[in-house]
Amino acid sequence: MKKIAMMLALATMVLAGCTTDNQTNPNDNDMQQLELTQEWDKTFALSDKVSHQKVTFHNRYGITLAADLYMPKGAQGKLAAIAVSGPFGAVKEQSSGLYAQHMAELGFIALAFDPSFTGESGGEPRRMASPDINTEDFLAAVDYLSCRDDVDAQRIGIIGICGFGGMAVNAAALDPRIKATVAMTMYDMSKVNVEGYFKSEDTPAQRMDKRRALAAQRTEDYKAGTYKRAGGVVDPLPDDAPWFVKDYHAYYKTKRGYHERSGNSTDGWNVIGCQSFMNQPLLCWAGEIESPVLLIHGEKAHSRYFSEYAFERMTGVHVEGQSKVVGNKELLIIPGATHVDLYDDVAGVIPYARLAEFFGKM
């Protein structure tokens, strides 16, 4: 008992060090002043059912994030709100903004934001990624929404798309203010960096090769005083490109989804940008999420196994290629859909009505 009491006392001291009364809360005047594009430059048309404005907020690392706020026209009182981000390497002018606009049409306040180091958001150097900071970006969006007078702070949900689906699930495991979570066509960025696609690089020797390559690149970058980029979606497509790369190309490299601030559309991430995903697993506490989680994936998506893995982490139930509900966790498989089919409305398969029903229960 004495040992337990001592451990609790130490834990209290550590927590107290993080919550001292001497800390101050930064306000808008402390945030970095971002240069935000004022003209409409999305990959989709503005709906006449919503109002739109640019906003900024900060995360706990002091990085200022840029976002588009979509609101249903004529709405009154406090509304449920949803924060949206992703795909990994995309910007808010692409998929996340489209999702946010649709959710606003359906009666929610919706915030589509650029993650740290990308798009119009702050953070230097550019095109870095972090399992911690990018999860924090979702929590910071909840901070911002919680403090708006027109938001019901007890009804805030999040949507993560592609690589930010994994970040969204991680955020839900960390922050009980998030009342409902949707991960669309998700990637687990830790899993793919550690194992490669379909466990194609899942040996200690292969991981060590990657570690050595990243370490060497860090030295070269430091000498050069800049960061080498890994390149966005390959263009032009080689004849032997995997079909899912062709799927990405059809979105990011064409008028359908191209955007000049998107790393996937242009020169990609820094080569060392995803290094920390190699030993920081995103979903280790997914099994302790108490709030509802809805995972939506295409039947034909190369990435479907990431959602199936996440569902198993949360429920202990393994499924392949079929929809399943266990408690308040659901895996919804869209027949015939590919990974990119859930990026926009071209295929017409994104179940917006199902999303509205899910978030309507918050």
C-alpha cells in the first residue's frame, strides 16, 4: 500500500508540473499571423446552402492552424460541430473541405483545417508530420469549437480521412470531449511506415535499413541546410504503376483534385518527414475508446485492411471485407468502392446521410 501511495504521489507531482497556475493561456493576439487566401480556391464549388469563412486557432505547441468554417445558412442556437482533416498530404481545399461543406448542409457547424506544417497552417519546417502533433491538431480544433458561442460543446465530433483517419482514432482515445469519430478510408501511418504496404517490409532487417536511410538523410539535410522532398504522386505514371497509384493520380494530378498547396499534388513530404511514425504506434489505446467510432472503407480499396485492423484493435473482432457492428463501434464497407472513391463525389458513394445520422446521436 505504501508503494502504491508513493507512486500516486509522484504521479500527482508530475501532473502538477504540467498544470501550474502560473501558466497563461495564449489568445488570438499571441498567434502567428497567417496569410490566408481570400478567394475561393477549392476543388469543389461553394454550396448556396452554407456560409463560409476563414478562421485560425492554435494548438498546444503554439502552432497556428488555418481552417475553413462552414455553417448552415439560417441556423440558430447552439449546433453540433465536426472537425475534419485529411487525407495525409492533402489540404483543406480538397477532400476535408468537401466533407465539411456537406456536413454543414446537413445542419452541423463544420471546420476543415490544414494540419501543422502543411497548407496555409503554420509550423516550420514545412512538410513535416508527427503522430503527436497531428493528433494534437484535432484536439486543438476541439478547443476552438468548444469555445464558440454557436457550438454545443457537448456535441463535438471529428472526421479523419485517409492518414488522418488514424490520427482521428488516436485523438478519440486521448480526448473524451470528442463524442463521436469517423475514419474514412483510413491509413494507420505508423503501421504502414513500420511494416510497408501489406507487411512487405515487416522484418527487423528491413526496418533497420529504413532507420539507416533516414539517419543518413538527416545528416545530408543538416549539411545542406534544407530538406529533401520525397515527391508527391508520381507523374507521369509508369506503365507498371500499381492500380492504387493510378487511383491516387486520377485525383491528385488531374483537375479533379489537384491543388497547388497539396504535397500529394506537388513535391510531397520531406524524406524524413514521417520518421517518428517508425516507433510511435497510433492505435495502441484504441481499445479504450468509450465514444462511438464509425470506420468507413471501400470494398476494393487497397487500404481496407487498415480499417479492419483498427476495428479489431477496438473490439477484438477480426473481419475481412464485410460490415460489422460491435457495441458502439462500426465498420461499414462500401461495395465496389476504391480508396479514392471516398475522397470526393465523383463515384457518388460517400454516405453523407449515414454520417449525419451517426453524428446526430451525439
